[in-house]
Amino acid sequence: MPSIQFLGAAGTVTGSKYLFINGEHNILVDCGLFQGIKNLREKNREKLPINVQSIHSVVITHAHLDHCGYIPVLVKQGYTGKFLMTPPTRDLVELILLDSAKIQEEEAKHANEEGYSKHSPALPLYTIAEVEQCLERFETHFDEEWVHLSQNVAFQFIKNGHILGSCSIEIKSFDKKIVFSGDLGRSNDALLPPPTPMKGGDIVVMESTYGDRLHPNEDALDLLEEVILTTYERGGNLIIPSFAVGRAQEIMFLINELKQQKRISDIPVYLDSPMGTSATEIFLKYSHWHKLTPKQAYQIDRHVTFVKDMKDTFKVINNEKHKIIIAASGMITGGRVLSYIKELGWNPLNTILLVGYQGEGTRGRSLKEGARELKIRGKYIQIGAEVRTIDCLSAHADQAGMMEWLKAMNQLPEQLFLVHGEPSAQNSFRVKIQDELGLNVVIPSLYEEVQL
């Protein structure tokens, strides 16, 4: 009997890994890192409670770290197969994994030098060399191309509008159809088309990140203009923690629009992320995956200064001119944004602008909930900067958007599993689905295996 084992993103929004077991060709959908609270992060260093050699293929929905960041660890645990993804996802996953490994190596080095880790020595979860060994296993397929994995098992990617290259996955296994939503994008994203409607399936595994809320009906340009002008007029710097893939490009696009419309002056803009720099180049490369004109795509980063080396980060910090800084990571879990907040976050003239989902246990969530102190690299940093939030820039569909995606199916599922959400969001979404569609909704627990 086929089954799904939920190896991540069950009762939480992070660590996406779902093992579909069918007796002929077992598929792991996504291979993400746990982020956020410590007891989740520690699971990244634990062995999976399965024989990884029983996995025949790994299929990646998109290139965010919580969906692809575990790839080198899976290889280290003995996985010998391929990693299947769309062409833009392949390019972005390479960048994200290399960047992740570099950050881990740097943070291990800092921890050993400054003695703030309980491990001696502190070691990275994986290294750049280990990432490079995985790249030859990457295999790309286009959206809506049926990929036959065995005699009775095939799948296809269906665009879902979350980030560049992002897709839902439809699997045909014997006489059953199984759909994995991946992370669903918004219908009105500035850069990407809305999620492609799905025909449906017997079983659906669906994300539920914003299952308990609706995005505010606000104009992102107006909100961003107000934050930029308020910060500039009081003589401060604007720090925007951002995912280097997707949000960074949208923020640069919106800032450029404000400049083109003469709504803000020509304030210097810095994108501090080697990955973010390359991600923009990939965005321009795959023009058929987004909805910008060639001119608009070219102008995304036309007036942006890219910061590639860590030593240049401190040149930007020490530059006394007013500026806008976009730096990863989006939830302030790591990356170069930590240096900006550590050095500039104390100043009440400055602003920290949160523009995406802030997971439980992250520094971003703490700031959003009013914290005025953050622990960064073993030291507590006082936050005097103004903290602002723009919720309408999230890359995730809200409850209404997810319901719209579900209702558009010609074949509603016999079983619906809610994943990738915090318990309160999942329970609210479960009730909404049951009330409006009368479906059998299951919220699985971590490591649970459910028969289909």
C-alpha cells in the first residue's frame, strides 16, 4: 500500500521533506533545512529516521533553503540518486547551497575564534567542497513535461508563482494521482504570473503558511515610499532583510519604479549578498518564467550597487551617506544582514523593514513581535532602530489565495494533508476547508507515515 512519510515541515513551516513510498520508485519531494528555533535546527544534524538508500529520486519544488538546503546532508547520509528540478531552480539551488556552505564555514570560523559555541571545534553542517560534489547529480526538466521514473511512476512540474522556477508537483503512480502544492505564490505578484490551476488529484499535500490570515489590501509602492521617505528625512539608513531569491528582485524593482516616478530621490541602494547578485542575473536569463518586459527586467538592478566581498560590507556600514541596504537572510537567521543589524541596529534614526514571512523562533519574528534585543554571534545587541513591516510583499498566497487554488481543481482530493504551517494557521485552514468543501483534512506530525 502506498504511503507518505512526513520528514519535515509537519507542524512547522520549515525543513520540507516528504517521502512518497509506492513500492516501485520512492520519491522524496523537497530536501530542506530546518530553520528557526533551536530544537528544529538541531534536527539538521540528526540522521533521518529512514534508510536514505530506499529513496530512488529527489524532486525539488523550488530553491529556498528550507526546501533544498539539506541536499548535501542527504548525500552524506548515503543517497546515491539524482535531484530533479526546473532549469531556473537548478541554477538558483547551486547558488543557494554554495552561499549556505560559505556562511556556515564563516560562522564556524567566527565561533571558534570568539569561543561562543558549545562545540569544540564548531563545524559547518556541510562545506563548499561537499556542495560541489552534489552538483553533477542535478537533472533539469521543463514545466508540464512528464518525466517517467519507472514503468508505473511519472511526474510533472506545474508553475506555482512563488519564486523564479518554483512549481507544484503532480505524480502519477499506478492508478493514483498525488499533488504536492509546494509553496504557492500570490495572484498579484509584481514579477511572477499567478499559480497555474491544477486539475486535481486523489491525494493533495498542501502548504498552509498563511492559512489563518488574509494579506492586507495595500499598495506596496505607497508603503515602501512612506518607509523610505520617513527614514531618509530623519537622516537614517534603511535595512531590508530579504531572501536573496525573489524578494530581493521585487524590492529592487519597486525601488526603481519609485525613482522612475520621481517619488523618491536617487538614494544609493546596496544589495549585499553574493547569491543575490547572481540570482538577479538568473532572473534576467529566464525571461519566460516571469512577466516583466525586457526593459523592466534590465532595469531591476540598473541603479543598485552589488556588494560581493565581506570586507566591502563594512565599507557600506561605515559609509555615512544615507542608503538603502538589502541583505540576506530574510528572517535574519544568518548571512550578512546580521552585520548590518549588529552595527546599525542600535541607532533610532535607522529603520529595519521586514518584508516577508518571519518563522517561529527567528530573529525576524522576535523583532516583529516587539523584541528590542537580539542575540547575534554570541552577543546581545540592543535594537534602537524603528522596526516596520510590509505584509503585502510576501511571496506566499494567503488563505483566500490557497482556497482559490484548491477550488479550481476539477477533481477534489479524497485525502488532503496540510503541511508547511504553524499549528494555529493549519488548524484555521483545516476548519475553513472542511466547512466550505467538506474534504477529509489531515494535519500530520513530524516523521509520521500515513497510508494512502
